[in-house]
Amino acid sequence: MKRVLTLFVLLLTLTVGAWAVQPLYQLEYITQSDGSIVAVYRHGSRMTDFFTTPDGAVLVRNANKDLCYAVVGESGLLPSNVLAHNESVRSIAEKAFLLQNRLTEEDAMRIIRRQNPEEHRAPNHVIYSSTSDGLGEYGKSGMGSVNSIGDVTIPVIMVEFSDLKFKSTTTIEKMNRFFNEQGYSDEEGCKGSARDYFISQSNGMFRPTFKIVAKVTLNSGYATYGSNTNKGGTTQCVRDAVAAAVREGVNFRNYTVDGAVPLVSILYAGGGEATGGGEDTLWPQEMDINTSMSGVHFNSYFVGNELYGSNNSDVLMGMGVFCHEFGHALGLPDFYVTNYGHRDVTMGKWSIMCQGCYLPSGSARAPIGFTAYERSYLGWEKIPELTEADNITLYKVGSTEGSNAALIRNDADNKEYFILEQREPGTWYPASFGSGMFVQHVAYDKQSWYYNQLNNEADRLRCTYLSAVITKMGGTAAELFPGRSGTKTEISKNTNPSFRLLNGDDLGKPIYKIAIQNDGSVNFNYLDADYVGHVVGDEVTDGSLKYRFVTKSQVEVVAKDNGSYAGAVSIPTAYVEGAHQYTVVGIASGAFANCADLVSVSIPSTVKKIATDAFRNSLKLQTITVDAANTKFYGMNGVLYTNSEIIYSPETASQPIVANNDFDFASNTWGLDTTDSPLKAANGELTQDLISGPVTMKHTNGGTVTYMYKKGTNPAELRMSKDATLSFEVPDNTRITKIAVTATLWNATSDVATLTDKTWEGQTRKVTLTATGSCRISDIVVTTSQKHDYNEPVLIYYPAALTGSFTVPAGVTRIGDYAFENAAVSQIVLSDSLQTLGTSSLGTASLRALTSKTAKPAATTGNPFTSVDQATCTLTVPAGAEAAYKAANYWQGFYGIHSGIQGVEVDLKNAVIYDLQGRRRTTLQKGVNIVNGKKVAF
């Protein structure tokens, strides 16, 4: 929340804006000058405090700092002469005074805003979304002073005052653990460190380190900086702390990014005003300053207190307030009512940017996790948008089964939407908040975000939530859908709450049948109440075909329950159910097996997977055809094949070629133009693609051009600005497996696989690295694994009803399992490219003659000759190959292995022709013939 500084401080610090945490709404007990203790709630900010008693009386302080009943004067809200007491001990005179002069909390807020317009002037803090719709973009940093993507080290100064020191237990070692230790749990209720929190919420995309760089003592007392009469005290405290740290040898240039320290954190001794520390203590806040201190430029600072409660407390303040303020540094606004103009619940404890920073029970030791909106806003989550009737399942955060959240957008304004997300207890989500679906309503307006006033109009809340109970409670299990009793199963124009837009209209996009599943996921129907959703494994029948769901939008053909497929079967591209279409992508195991009357099958372009036993023992099957647009399979003369394609398989390749391909910018082996000044970046602009081995590197510019920098005799380096990209691409037969970056400054994310610090690992043909801040790169080594190109068309199935002889087409390298099993074919000539035979691939009792053209027997994955009578079936092999075949597994079972296959020219006019049974023939027969005493394959 904004603290408006005096002109002097504005000129001194060049401040852009300040943000503070909402005061903890809990009873405080204040001692009056007469010795009595009054219980009160605190309202407003540090400069405009007023208080209310539990029964609603408004109090303000007088010159002696006593709390008195408030009255309205010409200058606004003023203290009366009547000292305030708790309701149970008020005198008759006090009660009479209140009866005549009682003000409500709303009255006080209205008067305060009129009395102190500058205090509630919208803060000029540069915070807004990275996208025009306010949703953010996955992998793209928020717009705060600290990049929300990548690694960053934040310097922390521990500050004592002349009259207030840290507790003996609050040591540098202790606080380094508090900020950074994995699983930190020293205090009751702690669930981890601040670093743990942000790594968890960003799914590892943001990895901050908070380093205690100094412990200093300032010459002044804490009230010098914290007094509510000193509006510039906080900024002066930061300046004095930085100067003291520099005197102790801290070099803040070690923490600069793009020439400035993104944020310096001040942890000061004692309590803080927002959590009952007293009016002379500092109020925790984050501020953009964009100014130099002690010779170093700083973008922002955070100021936070050591203790929870007063300066005499022994309770260490939890990290929730720090995480809230750091949220501002990343780019998030406040979601509470920043001008205290109304008491409507906005986000309550559901958001860390509201009251959620104080969990549990005000201790702030385990703040609530970010909402899906907040994660999306900072580039940590991609929320799918619902556009058509569907059955939706939302899973827990990080699940591989599906998304945690979904978005429903206002068609008339793409900046307004509802976000539905699954919630269940976890490290950063208390069990008391229950399980179910949380619904958030966002109506983004850049100006409202920029000025941090998005929820200041009670009837136009721009970031709030829908509660399953009529009255919002600010954070209870009953508020999640479908409600504690499970009866809030619908959100539509007929329900309360409904998807009510900012203008009062209904969204017109209802959801129905909201239910929590056994695994904790949330399921509902979108748009269509009667829509029957499907999950993986569901089976449905449509006409003559039966399908099974392999994903929520894809099906495969399966065997029928009763009877079998018969006649001519044509598989469509999609299974249609009402207005919904599900793509047919596969033919399952045994789908068309044992179909006694199946004659033909037509396969569409969408099928990408066919089980090896899909057509087994369908003895009347004559032909299989495949749509010409199918890129995976094709049919030829009724036989089914895979398409010829380059196969890359480093897992099965015997000797893949592994290489490290170096892009050595330091040496500038390409002779690229360089510049010695960022102001003359155009002189060294990178204007060409770079190549190293099989790797091509392309680039796009960010906010400024990508350029080569070289100063004097120093090595050169490639410099990139935020949003610039480097893309690495290799040919079809190669994969990128690792990218190692050497850089003095590196802030980037990848579009595929995982980028950890400066190392990317995965397996792909193309990787794009996007800068999330400035980068200064001296070297990039791209590791590749390359397999020489080879084609592997596979013969998958030969229709069992086809008779006669068959020659396997040239180029076929493998015959799949069961391909010829029980087929009526009598003679088979294998291709000269054949390498592998699958189980029962040639397993038919009808086979009488088999010809192999390769000197080396094809490898086998199982017995390919099941049902073949190897005693009577003749095997013909190339001359000189008999010994190899007689020694080969499964091939050796043939009784008659003959050799002598070679290319010959035969003069049929005078030829004497016999078949292999010694019978004289007048013409050549398909298969092997004896012509003029020589074996000839025809």
C-alpha cells in the first residue's frame, strides 16, 4: 500500500511507489493513561490510523497518545475529551456521550479519505500485467523490480537501532536458515523457508536466494525511523542501513542485474506496527525507489520486522509478510481494499496478497500458496481456456494427469474471466480450508492495477472470489464448491452466487454437476448439464463399431462384446456424440481378430497406432486400405505397411554419434562485428545464423538488439536483452540432449524440457531459450546424439484370405508379429532389405516355398515360422549362404535349404521347366522353378 512521502523525500529518493501489508485484523490491548486496558481493532495505514472497539465505537489518539472516542470537527476526524474504555466498564457519562456522538467504521473511513486525500492518492508504482488481458504468459516474467523467472540473489541487511537490539537467538546463521533452508521448521507452524515457498509456488521456475550480507547498528533510535510523524523515516532507515553495510565492506555491485540491485531487504530488530509493534515502530513495506545509494543503483527495498507483537516479544515474526511484500517486488498488486473505503471481503485469506500472508492464526509462518491467477500472472502456470461444452476435471497442482485450473472468459471483454481451480490440503494450503473448487473472478484494468486500487469500489471488485456460502467468510472450507454439504453443484444465472460480470450481467456460461472425486480432483460439466463426459478407459458403441477412450478427446477401435465385425468395415476419423467429436487414433489389440466374416477394413488418416495382433485369425479378410493422407500407415494391394520414415532411436541405436558443438563467443571464431559500448550496440548487432556441427543457432531481438560486445583485450561476449531468444535446431536424424551455457549474467527459460541454472537437458530437435532479463554469454556447448538415416517400412498385416504367392516389396526391413499368420499364401519371396522377422510373422500352414535374398538370415524376435511345416516347405537362399541359415535360430528347422539364387536370363523358347516336385511345366510358375537345370525365382 502506498505511503505518500513529503516533497523532500520524493526529491531525495526519486521514489516510484510504496506498498505495505494490510494490518493484521485481530484484537490489540492498549494501556491507557488511567491504567485501564482497552481492546481494539486497528484500521487504515500507519499515517491514518483509527481504531474500533469490538462493539464498533470509533477511537483516535489524542496528544497524549490515549485512545479517545472520535468526533467530527472542521478538520476531519478528531479525538474527543472522553477517554475510551471497554464496553463492560464504561461509565454512564461515556455511554451517554456515545449515544449522542457515535460514529460507525464506515463514517470514519469516509472522513479519513476526505481528511487525508494525499494518503489515499493512488500510488505511482509500476505494476501491471505482462499481457494486455492481465493473465500473464507462461515462461514470461512479471513486471516487478525482480524477475519472476530464473535465479536471483537478494541481499539482506540485519538492522539494529541505538536503543533496540536483536534477540540473542536472532543470529545471522539463524536468519540465513530462516530465509533459505529447505524444510525450515524451527518455530511451531513453520512449513519451510521463504526460498522453499517461492520454489514450490513457481514449480521451480523461480529460485531466489536471500543472503545476509551484514548486521549493522544505526546511530538513531527506532522511533526516529518509525514515528508516524516522520513520513520519510522508512526510506532514511534503508539509506542508513545500506551506508552502514558498505562501511563494513559489502559490495552491492555483486548483486546487480542490468546495472542495479533489484531489491535490498532490511530486517530490523523488534516488532512492526502492522502486527502490534507500536506506533513508533516501522511498518513493513516494499517500495520502488530507482535511485542510487552509496554509489550503487537500487530498484526497490523491503523493510520487515524481527518479532511478532511488541518489542518485548520473544516470538519470531513469520515469513508471510516478507513473502507478501516480495510478491510486490515480483509484480503483484494488493488485493485488499487499499483505501479502506469499504469492508467487503475481496480475497481474504485465500490470497497471500490479502490476508493469506498471516496464516496460520496470525503468525505468518506458513502463508497460503499462490492462486492459479497469481501463478499465471508471474509466468508460472498456463491456464487452459474452456471454449466448448465439455466434461472437465481439475487436478492438484503439479499433477501429470491434467491441469489444476481452467478459465472461462467474457466474450465481450477478454480482460474479464473466471478461474476455477482445484484445492486440497498441502504444505502451503491448510487442512482447515478443506478441499474442492475455488472460483476467482478477475476484471483486469491496467490503470487499476498500476495505481493499486483494483478493489477500492465495493460494487466493482476487480479481483475477488465466489463463495459457496451466501456471505463471504474470507477463507473457510465451506466457501469451496460444491460446498460443505455438497449441494452447491451448479453456477449459472439461476444460482447464488452466479458468474456475475462487472457490469452486472450474467456471463452466460454455466457449469453443472460440480463434484469432488475420490482422488480429490474436481469434476464438472461446462455449458451442457446433460453432457456425458468420458475418462480414459471408457468404452462406447456407435453403430457397428466399438471404441475405448485413450484420452479425453481420443478413442481407439476395440473388439465388440457380442459377435464380431463382418463384411466391409470403414473406420471414421472421429466418434461423434451429440455436438462432440472424438478423434479415432488407434486400433487396439485384437480389435478385428477372429472375425469369421470380416472381408475388408478401411483405415482413416487419423489412426496412428495399430496393435500387432489387431487382425489375427480373420480368415476371410481380403484387403486393408488406408487413407492416402495417413502419415503413419499405407496400404498396397490390400496389404498393410508402415510408411517409410526416418527412425531416430538413441535407445536402440548401437552406436549413436555423440558430439559437443561449441558456440565460442569469447573467441568469436566467426569474425562477427563487435562493439565496445552498449550505446553503440547496433555496431555489433548479430545479423546471421550461426552453425556448429549439425546445430544451427537462430535468434530474435528483445527490447534491444542482440549484439557482440568486446572491450579492449578482453574476450568477446554475446549480449541479449529481456525477451530475446536463441533457438538451436538439428536435422531429423539428430537430437539435442544438453545445452551448457557459460555466462557472467544469465536469466532465461526454455520452451521444452528443463533448464536448470545454466544447463538444459532433454531430447528434442529444437530448443528455444528466452531471456527473462539481460544475458552476457561467453560460450554455449550443444551436445547432440546423431543416428545415421535409415528407413524402416514394416509389413504389418497380410490379409489371410489372399491366396497364391507374394513378393515382399523392396525396402521393407521388418515383418511384424502375426503378419502372415494363417494366411492362404503358398509362396513368399522376402525383400533383399529384410532385417527382422517378428513372432509368427510367417506362421501359416499354407506356406510351401520361401525365398530369402539376404546372405545373412533375418534376425528373429520369436519363432516366425509357427504352423509352417518346415519339413515340406522349401527354403531357398543365396549361393553360399546355406551354412549361415542352417546355424541360425528358427531358420535351421527347414529340412530343405537350397541355394543358388542369382540373376539369370532365361530363353523360354527352348527352356525345359520343372517345379520343385519334379513335374514338367510349359511355362514359369510363380515361385521357384527348375529351368534348364537351374533354380529360377519368378
